[in-house]
Amino acid sequence: MKRTILRRSALAGVALSALLVTAACGGGDDTAGMEHGNSNPSTSTSSSANATFNDADVMFAQMMIPHHQQAVEMADLAPTRASDPELKDLAAKIKAAQDPEITTMKGWLTAWGKPTELPGNHSMPGMSSAPGHNMPGMSASPGHDMPSMNANMPGMMSEQEMADLTAAKGTDFDKKFAEMMIAHHNGAIEMAKTEQADGSNPEAKALAAKIASDQAAEVQTLQKILDRL
């Protein structure tokens, strides 16, 4: 599994770049990749987030939402399956941090007049069982999984990997969780760096910087946990 996760993380970087180029070329009504948000943004979305944005900002939010949702799904497994107290505590912190970020990014997309899910109603394997976080088209039922889209999302786990994690308990779960979340976080960091380089919205870029910083620190903690298991 470890080799598979690392290989996917490397390949996903190339796929992500290609996907962002495609988005930039298909901006529709965008002018030079820039748009203005709706005149009546939701009260939860600040005027800064609603000011200007480009295709990279939209893609960042649309991809990071399901990415965060899978991390929350993984974290939700820890209380009843993990045996390591530090890992349980970190899983709770991951959920507490990423849940509000999902809400924030959905708010941006709504204010920008953009879908809160990836175009084409694509679904991501392993995204069906997180209570309160399901999105239309995110079922992992047969016939709906899109392995190619999953490969385009850096660090995303496959349906089988999520099933293996769900079935694990004790130290076996702890090891799988640490390995998978390290790869998952590294994928999020890659996506965040792309947004910092290519995005234009100040709040989106600020969140990307926070994600990169927070998750890099969590990767170090996860690696220490993994080393002692």
C-alpha cells in the first residue's frame, strides 16, 4: 500500500497541472481568467472573497472540498478503531480544522456563482459514508466511481483503500491511517501551493497558505507516530 500511495501522489501532480490548464482554457465567460462575484453574497462570505477570482481559485475550492471531505471521513473512523491516543487526538484536530474550511470554500463558490462540486458531477471513490458531508454525485456505488478523476486529485485514497482502513483496528488501523493521511496531506499541500502560485483571490490564497502550513506540521507529527508504531 505504501508504494501505491507514494506512486499515486507523484503521478497526481502531473494530472493536477493538466487539469488546471484545461480549466483555464475553458473559462467560458471569464475575461482574462478574472470574474466578479454575485452582487449579493451570503453573509458568511466576506467582500474580499467575493471580489475577484480566476479559474485557479475555482478549481482549488472545487477540488479541495472533496479532498477535505475524505480527510474528515478518515478522521471519523479513528475514535472507534485507533488504539494510539496521540493519533486519536490528531484525527479530532484534523476534523475540527477541515470541517469549517469546507463550509468556507462552499460559500466562496456559491458567491462566485460556481458549482460546489467538480464539473460533470464526477464522484470520488470512498466519499459516500461521511455523515453530513455527502455531495450530489459523490456516491461510491458501482457505476459511479471515476478512477481517472481520483487520480487527478493529489493524495486521494481509492475506494479499496478506504474500505481497508475501515476494516482495520488497533495498531493496524493506526499504521494505515498515518500512512494514508501523510499521502493525503501531501496532496493537499501540493494543491495549496498551486493555488498560491496561480490563484488571484486574496482569501483563497490565504487559506491555501494556511492549509500548506498546518498540514505540513501534521505530516511531521504523523511521521513521528508512524515511526514509533
